[in-house]
Amino acid sequence: MQVQASLSLQKGAKIRKNKEFKKIYSRGKSYANKLLVLYIANNKEDKTKVGFSVSKKVGKAVVRNRVKRLIREAYRLNQDKIKKRGVSLVFIARNRAKDANFIEIEKALLDLLKKGQK
């Protein structure tokens, strides 16, 4: 089974550097629910950039990696629902996310995307 190219995250669409994360935190608007926090900031590019962050407070490395994988997959499957282009998104996992399953994470992510696009 092959993954469709349109559903994968492009290399340039990922936020990786600490400097980029800090810029979004300072300039962006935030929305939150029980499991996730979303920061949205406009960028000067024509594409949507996304970053994922899971604090050490959430758990050890295995737990953090699992949570990050779930958030990344929920975003990947629903990235076509983002209407606005030229924005940077940062999803931050809250402590409760470590006990959540994929469906709960996906619902939380979609809820934040809906709030952020108003």
C-alpha cells in the first residue's frame, strides 16, 4: 500500500528550529482544549507550516514519541481541512494527552483547527 503524496507532510512544511517555534509563540494566537494547545501565526510563505511539541512533563521518551506520532498522524489525515494558506501551526500536547487514544487526539485537533479558522 502506497501513501498518497498529497497526504504526506512535505519537508519544507515542517517547523524544526527552536527559533521558529519561539517566533510563533510570541507572535501567534493560541487556542486550547483538554488535550492540546494550538498556536497560529501568519507566515510570509504560500504554504502551511506545522510543528509538534511534547514536553518532558508529559512522560518519558517512549510516551512523548507516541503522543507526537498520534498528533502528527491526526494532522496528516486532516490537513486538507485547513482553509487558510500562509500560516504556521504549532501543536503542543498537554499532560492528559498521554492517556488519550487516536480518536480523542483527532477530535481535539479538529476542534482547535475549527477554532483557529474563525
